Amino acid sequence: MKKAFAATKRTILLSAVSLLALTAVSACIEPTPDARQQQLIASLAEPQRQLFEQGQQKAYGCAACHGREGNSSHPDYPSLAGRPAAELSHALQAYKSGQRKHALMTPQARGLTDADITALAYYFSLQNPAGSAAIAY
């Protein structure tokens, strides 16, 4: 009986570790845009589309804390999706300048150019907050 229980515990532990590893890897893989994202991208004028795509590329580094598309599942990290671009840009500039301090955000923001900040703010401002209905663009 003990051996069967131990084997079951090992199987559960292995399954949990495998799931965590797959989740971590999936956060690094470029996601295929869903239908809403594709519709959004298609509706943007060329300069806005380029800015959105630049922000999307830069946002991969944000996904670990703020969630893919800016919807955080962790209470210590705010969701960024749907927030005004000016608010996001101001916060990133404050982290970059040192006016606002955070152990993780300050070093992240210092590595961003002004163009990066503009692109990130634009990208996250166009994302739907979790639980909200799709926004028509």
C-alpha cells in the first residue's frame, strides 16, 4: 500500500513540475494572435500598426509579472491591459528616472528607450482587461 501511494505521489509531483515547465516555456513563445488581436491589428493605420507591433515585441519581457496581454494573475503585479497610454508612459518614465522606485521595475525601465516606452504604453492601452467584453475598434 505504501509503495502504491509513493508511486502516486511521484506521478502527481512529476505532472505538476511538467505543467509548470510547460507554462514557463509557453510564456516565452510568441503567441499566435487570436481573432480579436488580428482584427485590431488590421484596423490600425500603418504607423499605429508598427507602434503596436513594436510594443508587442517589447511586452514579452513584461508577461512574467504582468501577464500575457497585460492581464496579471498575481496580486502583487498590476494588470496593464486597457490602461491609458499616458498613464503607462508616465509610470515607466518615473521608474526610468528613479522618481518612482521598485526592485524589479526600476532596472527594467532603465533599459528602455523613450520609443520603447511609447510602444509599450500604446500596446497595453489597446489590450482588453481580463473579464471585460471585447472592445470594438
